[in-house]
Amino acid sequence: MVERRPWLTLLAHVTLAIGVLMVAFPIWVTFVASTHRPEDIMTAPIPLWPGTQLLANYSELLFSGLKNPSAGGVPLWRMMANSLVMALIIAIGKIVLSFMAAFAIVYFRFPFRMAAFWLIFMTLMLPVEVRIVPTFKVVADLGMLNSYAGLTVPLLASATATFLFRQFFLTVPDELAEAARMDGAGPLRFMKDILLPLSTTNIAALFVIMFTFGWNQYLWPLLMTTDRQYMTVVMGIQRMINVADTDPQWPMVMAAVILAMLPPVAIVVVLQKWFVKGLVETEK
């Protein structure tokens, strides 16, 4: 119908343009602010065109960090590396554990199988904030503070991914499992050669979601790390803003925000096709 009514087509394009502008304008302002001096940002009106401090601000932030002690002193590349390691371990670990858990629940018969699944599913109602004190106690007793293990291991379990994999496995025809059994393939061979290739789009979609989840973590890293060498980029941005006895260096803060956006955006752009197929594809 839209094609037959030019005014509807125009309205759709105008609405889309307004939506893109509403999303892109704050990002543009953030980028512009990162290219100016602090006094330029604090003076009205806020500039809307890039300044002359682009290379100076970004190079200082990436390789030197802010000199203010409460703000860090850690180069941003180090924070981004920590966030990248944390996000990759969380994303890959969640997918592997959830894939194997769903495989066991669907294709193996053992006592209390469904009870185990529903217990896993019920953990959706228990976010990290609810169980953070006992989890912190366990991690501290195991000597995992100030380590990548402490940052990632408590976050590896995922009821959401387990549920999604289980629902997908239930749509796989039983004839595939019977054919694999007749050909002499064991459970691991069936999982590797049949289920894993069929789950590619689901894995890609979950990887995008879980990577972004791990990259944006703030509360758990804040509790796990007192060593600045394990500071993540989200923690670094927060410390740049909450400084004592001085004003935040807003151009540096905005530069850190822009750089912190790049890895998740790159992951979404690279895996966009697989991400969409994994979310909307119904025929496998």
C-alpha cells in the first residue's frame, strides 16, 4: 500500500530521517565535544563542529590517560583491552556452557531433567545485583579478586541462552538424531557435526548480545577490582566524571565514550546479517 500512495512513502522516509537524527545527533555532539578544549565545552553555545584538539585529546587519552589520580592515570587502551578480554570470555563462555546444558537437557534422559531446566530458567529472576554479596564472598574466598577469572567466571552462566538453545534443539527433527545413531555417531559427534552447524545463526545472535552485556558491565568489575591494571573502560569513564576538587575534563570523557562505543558497534556491523537471521529465522 505504501508504494501506491506517494505521500505515505514520503511520510515513512521523513519519520525514518527524524528517528536517525534523534539517535545520531547526541553521538555527533559527543564526538564534537571530544575535539575541543575544556573551556570551549563549558561556554555557551556548545560547538557543533569539530575543533582542533582531535589528535591531541585522543592520543593523550589512549596512551597516557588522565593525570588526575582519582580519574585514573591508566591509558585508555589498557581499559579497553580489559573490557575486550572480559567481554570475549563472557560471550564465549556463556555460549559454550548454555549450548552444552541445552544439549544435555534435550537429548539425554536422566532423573529430574526438567526440574534442572526449570531451576536454570528460574535464575532469570535472580540478577547479579540480588546474589552479589554471596557471589563476592565465594570469589574472595577462592582468591579470584583482581583477576580476569574473578571478572568473568561468576557471569558465565546464562539461563536466557540455555532457554534459547533448548527451544531451537526441540525444533530439530528427531530423524537427524536417529540417522546419526544408525551411522554410528556418538553424542559428541552428533553435537559437533549436526547441531553446531545448524546453530550458527543462533550462536552469532547470542554472541552479539552477550558481548555487549560483558562490555557494558560496571557493578561487578567495580567490586572485583581494586587494582587499576584491571580497570574496565566503563569504570574508567565513571571515574573520569566523578573527580574531586576539580571539574571533569569533558573532552576526554567524551573521547572515552566515543572509543568505548567502537568495539560493540564493530561486532554488530560485522555480525549484523547473522544477528538478524538468528533472531527472526523460523525455518531451519
